[in-house]
Amino acid sequence: MGSDRLLQTLDGIEVELTTRGILYICKLSEIDIKVIGSIQFESSFDALNAYANTRNPESQLITGKTYDELIKNMHTLHGMMGKESWLHMLRESI
């Protein structure tokens, strides 16, 4: 994976330095989860508000108090999204 991919959302959008929240709009299948869109927010509160009002229970939220924390949390979520145990938990919760 190139270093430029490390600072991109799963749908290939560069994460802006002012971003503090990312909302992934996702589609969950029996085999995986796909990010079909993402929205970046400069406020983690605005990101949480959008997540709470999204009618897609498969959506995922990433926040961070700083840019570095946001990127760390994004990579953590990306890693979890590839694990069958996490996908099973998500399927059970929705």
C-alpha cells in the first residue's frame, strides 16, 4: 500500500487536514462490507449528528480530536472491517 493510500478513505478520497469526523455509507453483504460513499466533517459533533440521522444502519463513523487521532482511528476501523468476527458482530447488531 502506498503512503498516499494511508491518508485516504476506503472510497479513495483524501482526508483533509481539518477533518475530525468521517461518515462511511456502507453496504453489508454475506461476505464483506463495502464503502459506497464517505462524508468528511470538520467537527466530530457534526459527524456524530449525521451518523445518528443516517437511515443506513450499516454506516460507520470515525472521529478524532486531532488529525493524527482521526487517521489512527480510521486505520483501526479499516483493519476491523476485514475481520469475519467484526462482520458477524455487525450483522447480528442490525
